[in-house]
Amino acid sequence: MLKRLKMAIDGMRQSAPPKAGATPSTEPARLACAALLARAAQLDGRLEQVEDDAMLRVMVERFAIDKTEARAILDEAADDLEESVDIYRYTKVLRDAFDEAERITLVEMLWEVAYADGVLHEFEAQLMRRLAGLMFVDDRDSGLARKRALDKLGLASEAGIH
């Protein structure tokens, strides 16, 4: 927290350079995806095991990688997030790398992580609206992605979605 405040005061950088020691072989789209997943998971003020498990699962499924590689990417993304003051640079990478269907899939992944603990915090909802807009995913597609995520998690009836 203090690191972020210091960075903001020291220059309000719009994007941070890669963290020293970061693995340069990590594909930028994978790192950006992991960073947004981590942001969604941590936004309610705590990272619960179920959220961490959800991030790992969706990374493995989406990128067809093993858990060890997914964990390494998520750890690198978490470190990168500590050095960053914005999410725009991640969404820019993903807009450029992913087509519309892939961006909608990413929004669904984000919804899965946001709902992993069974509760959507108001900050998570706000982030999801912002991310969908930044990735050019319209409200309808984001809503359908949310419904699919709730169905996968078995929460559709609790959220009043049919």
C-alpha cells in the first residue's frame, strides 16, 4: 500500500516498466490476463484460497498450461501489479492480442474469479464494468459472460439468474 502511494507521489506513472528479475519469456497477453485476474481477486481487500484456486484453474484452462506454469505467471503478475498504478496497460495488451470472442471469454474468466467466494463485492462489480468497457466488450456480452460464470460456479439461482 505504501509502495503504491509513494509511486503515485513520485510521478503518477501511467505504466510501470517490467519488474526487475521478471521472466522476459512470459507472453504479454498471459501476464496481462493474470494481472487482471489478480486485481479482481484482491479487490475486496483479501485473497481467499477459493479465489486463488479459481485464478489458477482459469489460467490452466484458457492457456492450456500446467499448474506450475500458471502459478509462475500469476506470481509474476502479482509482483507487476504492485509496481503498477493503473490497469489500462493490461487491457491495451489484451485488446491488441485478443479478438472479440477471446475478450468475452476473458470477461467470463474475470467473472468466475470475482464470484469465486460466492459474493460479488461492490468494488469487484465496478471493476468488471470498467474492464468490460476498456476491452470493448458491450454490456450484453458481459452480462451473458457473467451468467455463464455463475452457471459454472453453481451460483445462478442464488444470483437470481435463470
